[in-house]
Amino acid sequence: MDDLGEACVFALENWQPGPEEQQFLNVGTGVDLTIRELAEAVAAATGFQGEILWDASKPDGTPKKQLDVSRLAALGWRARISLDVGLASTVKEFCLRLSQQKVRL
């Protein structure tokens, strides 16, 4: 099971918010990364050899994209799969399903 699946099962077993509490949990690593870092990680995971082009004339978007995972962390859950490992696993699974014609482009 991947980290997201484990987090969901963990939350179902360990989180019982009262009616007055907010009813959501963020799942993530709690580590911030830039869009450039994410694009480069996806390129590496997929074997993309092309150039990533950036349009500096456009807004950068939200300066901080990091999720607040403190609620889930307070329950004792931590992500154990790194971004690189998770991306590699996702790409491998997608390629397998594509070869089996279970997904299409």
C-alpha cells in the first residue's frame, strides 16, 4: 500500500473528530518544494530529456505550497515514501497499465 492509502487507513483507525472540529486532514510530507523542483523530479522519473521552459512574464502562483500536516502528525503518522520513490513507482505502474491497455493517453 502506498503512503496515501496507509494514511487513509491510519486516519480511519485513529482520528475521530468531534462535530465542532474541522473535518479534514492534509496528507503530505510537510516539506515544501518549488514548482521547478517538482518539474525536475517528474522529468527525472519519466526519463524526459527535453527542455523545461519557464515563462517569467507570468505570475509564480502561490509562494508557499506546503501542506500543514500537523493534525495527522499529531496522531503519529509520517510519510515514509520520498517524492522520488513515489514518482518512480507511479510512473512504473502507469506504464504497466498502459501496456495492458488499462489506461490510455
